[in-house]
Amino acid sequence: MQVTLRIWRQHGPEAPGGFATYDMAGISPDVSFVEMLDALNERLIVDGEVPIAFESDCREGICGSCGVMINGRAHGPKLATATCELRMRSFQDGAVITVEPFRAAAFPIVKDLVVDRSALDQIIAAGGYVTAPTGSAPEANAILVPKDAADAAMDCAACIGCGACVAACPNAAAQLFTAAKVCHLGLLPQGQAERWSRVGRMVETMEQFFGSCDNHGECEVACPKAISVDFIAMMNRDWVGAWFRNARRAGQGR
């Protein structure tokens, strides 16, 4: 198959950027979108040109580093599919494909299709962990977890931190990412000791970098793991509960 690529090129954070056009022919419909970019870069290197900077690692839809905007959609046209899992058969022969980096103020462009997503790391650093000392490893079945809670926690844990929810949101909000990380631990017994302090710290950190959620729902559609917006409501309930608990403690301390 043959496609025409319009790819955003920007040589540095402060450099002006623009689209460059490349024609790709003889592409197998079975290769992934990332493999197609590899083939383009091999050609550019042979021609003495600067290859396109893009991120990828696992290439199995696990790490989340490969995310780009494809024809205006985060990760491209297939639902619940990361860019590295997207096959070229998802496009028509002769298609014109526009490829851009994720666009959000919290994701500054580093080069070409690479953006700095460290703002998401700061949300994790604010509370996406359990600090309670556990001693030696306990027996795996010593702590009973209800199946509903385990299933919901696993749905949250599927988040790969790609930032597609931010890129798809008109407000560049990170509520779906934050909710997945908050609820993953908040649903499990091991996360209960820090449940209320965790949600407060993580939401406050999120609000320093990202916009507010207006319930557009674009985040769920763009998420390569199809994480539900229901978890945003769960996080909001925990945040309100944490606020009342802190207010009660403040009143008792007077």
C-alpha cells in the first residue's frame, strides 16, 4: 500500500515547527504505524536527512511512550489501541495521514513528535504509591480482596500513562489519568491507610499543570486501555470526602 505522510517537524523546544510531506510506497498493511515510521527514518538516514524523532519502547501497548496524534485523534482511528499496536491496514491505500505530537501546555515539545510528559510523573510522585511498612513479603492470599474491588483496581491499573486523555481533552485535563492512579490504590486494602491524604495530594498536584474536567468524555474514547470516566466520579467523591475529613480535624484542633 501507499500513503502520504504529513509529519510535524520541530528541531527543538524553541524552534519554529511545521509539516513536512513524505510519500511512502510498498508498505505492508500488516506492519504497525511505528514500524512504518522506522522504515521512513531508514530512508531519511540513507538520503542524508535528519530522521524523525518519536518515542517508543515496548511496542506492545504497555509503556505508553509511543502516543501521537494521527489525523487529529490520539493514537489514531482504532479504539482501545496504542499507536504501536495500530496496523497500517487501518488506513485506506493512498490515504493522507497527518501526524502530530500531543498538544497540551503541560506537554511541551522536545523535538518533532516527542513531548515532555513529566507533569504526569509529578502526579505519581505526589501520592501514587503505598508507604506503609510491610516487613517481609506476606503470603499472597493473606489479604482478602473482594472480586469486584480487584476487577475495578485492575481496570485502573491498565493505565499506561501515555497522556492521550490529556491530548484529547478540550481543556487538556488529566482527570482520567489521575483517577486511574488514585482509584487503583484506593480500591485495594493495602491503599486504605493513605487513601484520603493520597487523593488530596495527587489532585492538588494535577491542578498545578492541567485544565479542569468538563465531562466531555473525550478522554475515555482516546484511552488506549478504554478506562472508564466512572473512575473520575469515584476520585471526586474521595476528594470531597478527604476535604470534609480535613475540615473536621481542623475544627477539632481549635
